[in-house]
Amino acid sequence: MLHALICTDKPDHLLVRQSNREAHLDHLNADPHVVQAGPFVNAAGEMCGSLILFDTPDRTHVEAFAAADPYAKAGLFEAVRIEAWNRVVNRG
């Protein structure tokens, strides 16, 4: 089963994101359940949130990942959601 972790940055927190990006990427790359990940961007092309897809039947795994994310620990996020997701189209 796939789960989506959807995070929205607090306004005016781009510097927080940039200063914690390397640790965040290390956290992503250390988790074998992460299948896709990337930032949302605003109209100015600046990063403003995150979408991470996990291939795991265990929602608690995603919750633990989210709590341990360096971005979360730095107080970057205004909102965090975890949604079970049913892929219908898979084009590679």
C-alpha cells in the first residue's frame, strides 16, 4: 500500500528549509520505503512544501518518519497530512 506524506511549509520559512535540506535528504535516502519525494514550489519557483510517497502498509512507519524528519524538528511545517493512496495509473 502507498502512503503520501504531504507537508506545507510555514510562510517565510524558506531559510529554515534550505538550512536543513541536506539532513532532510539524508533522512529520505536512509528509508527504503520512500519511493518518490520532492518539494512543492510556489509561483516564484521557491520550495514551499513536500510530497513523499512511501510503499508500506504501515501508517505508523510514515508517522515515525515524519516525526524524525529534520524539517519537522526545525519547525518548518505549518501542516502535515498522511493519506493512504491507491495508484490507478503507473507510467514508470
